[in-house]
Amino acid sequence: MEQIVCPNGVKIVTEKINTTRAVSIGIFVRAGSRYEQAHENGMTHFIEHMLFKGTTTRTAQQISQTIDRIGGELNAYTSRDHTCYHVTVLDTHAEQGLAVLSDMFFNSVFDKEAIEKEKRVIYEEMAMDEDTPEEYLADHFYQDLYANHPLGRPILGTKATIENFTQAAILQYVKKYYVPEHIVVSLAGNISDTLIEQVRLLFGAFSGETQLDSVAPVFCVGDYVYEKSVEQAHFTLAYEASKRGTEESYALLVLDTIIGGTTSSRLFQTVREQLGLAYQIYSTTSLYEDIGTWLVYVATNESEFPLAKAKVQEVIQEIYHNGVTLEEVKDAITHLQGSFVLGMESAESHMTRNGELLLHGLTVRTVDEALVRIGEVTVEEVNTLAKKMFSTSVATGVIMPI
């Protein structure tokens, strides 16, 4: 694995994997919904869509056809703190994939008619999330959990903000955030030195400078209730957790696995297998540069909701008071190591992991190095973290059927 820093500040990370014929290229931009002003909410995600809508030399259809014809995959995603545009192709088509991806990145036209059309597409994406109780709860809960902070705003934005997006506003946003210091290009797979040099020439030559405007959010505890026409009660419970990149975050991974990260976890076995109260129940983490959240989600019958909620809290309190066992920690570590390795079987997974780590200023460990670090987590570390995290106040959110 190698890293290159271009004179303009763009960082390039490469990982050659000669056991695959795939090449995956990703452009990571430190632009996400948490950096948006209130009137810009949804702009980052909107721009992600617009980069597929045509350049000075290719129409939207030509962009898609070029990659489809060579059997590749071209896609993108927007998170709360970054955006990624990526392509995966055969090694024989690597230069063609790079040409399309870089053309989209540097030469998108942001056509006014296409902007208005894409607004309607995103309204439908919003409607899809509104129709999905889990997504609906997450969006509304985040707004209360991080009240009055951009981190709590929906990544998609709102109809009120999106309807006011203009070509001029989009171009101004791109100029502000799509600058060298905010960009990492990640390559993984059967990549050649020629391809790496092409990336360096393409991305090391443009200019621009800006500073990210972001303050740390405050974790707002409370009990939040939302109403929606649904068949089940949907419940989430959250504690403030370690921020991204701390040594404590490894113990958090193990703790999360033990509590609700697998089908053998305490929550799954208690709430679903033993009591039959839910089909879906899990725990997960969301970690950012200045704050972290650990949460539980469960969906259950309205009449069973009080019992399901009580059982979730009982599992957490049991661990708070008595801790987890050495056997649980060992099993969780083995699970994490196995799932991590299996999840890294593609060139795209290597590209994504390396790009995200470098973009956020984290150590880019090899797979083997990461496995060693996971294996170093002790039962004492996990129990110390559980005691610390579960001694703080909790935030809850619930959708109750109307």
C-alpha cells in the first residue's frame, strides 16, 4: 500500500492486489450534510446525483452506456461527512473507467433543465424513506439527537431547501468544497503504474482552497415520540459513544457485537429467540470526528412494545452492572475478524476502506494489521467502556401507530 501527496494537496492511496482482475477507483470528497448551511441542506447529495447527468463531452446516457458496455459498475454515495464517486472495471478497461469518472468529476455541466428534473427524482427518494419506518425514525431521531446542528439534518435535505437549488448555488458549493485539500483518490486491485501516474496527473493539477466550517454537536438526551401510520411500534435507544479513530473504538466494536451485532448476541437471543417479541432487532454504531453514537433498534407489536423496551434496557443494565465474559469477548473478536476479512474480498472494499480512512486522517492499516489490533481488545477494556457509556443519560425515540 502506498500514499502520494500531490503538490496541490490531493492525496492518492493505492493498493495493488494481483490476485484479482478488477480495478476499483474512488474519488472521496470531504463534503457531507454536516458541513451544509441550513439553506443548503441536501446540496451535497443533490450534487452527487448531478455528476451523473452529463459533462461537456458526454451525455448522461453516454456515461452509463460506456461503463455498462464493459461490464463495470459506476456509483456514488453521500454520507453525513463525505461523498464518494467510484467505478469498478476489469483491469483491461481501467483507463476507460478513470476517463469517465474524472470527466464526471471535473467537467459536469449542471444543466438547468437536468437540475429541475433531478429535483423530482429526489422527491421520490424522500417519499421512499418516508414510507420506510426505520428510515423515518432514524431521520427524525437524528434531528432531535443533534438538535440545531447540521449533523442532525437529513442527508437528502427537505423539499423546502431543494426546490430553491439553482445552477449558480450548485456551482458555488462545488467551488467551495471540491478542492484539493478535501480530496482523496483511492485505487485498489490489479492497478498499473501507468494508471497511478494518470491519476496523479489528472488530480494533481487543479487548484482551490477553503476551510470546513463545523463545530462539534451536542448529544441531546430525551424521550422523543413520533406519530406515523404504521403496523408496528419502532423503537430506538442511543448512548453517546467514542468518536471515530480512538483506541476505545475497537472495544466499542466488540461491545456492540456482544450486545446486538449478531444473531447470537444478547439482544437477539433475548428479545427475538427467547421471547418472540420482534423480527428485527440490532445494535450499531455511528462514529464521527467529534462525536459517536451507539444505538439499538427494534420493531415490535404495539401491545408488546413496553415489554420489548424493558427487555432491551434490562440487557444493557445487566452488562453495566456485571459486565461481559471473557468467552463473549473472544467470540466477538473472532466474529469481527472473520466478517472483516470476508468483507474485504473485493477490490472495491479495499478501495473504499483505504479512501475513507485517509480522508478522515486515520491510520490506513493493512488487513493483517487491522486483524491484530482487533485481537488485542481485552475483556477489561470492554467492561470499562460499558461502565462508562451506560452510566450516561440515554436518548430514546419511538414511532407509535396512529
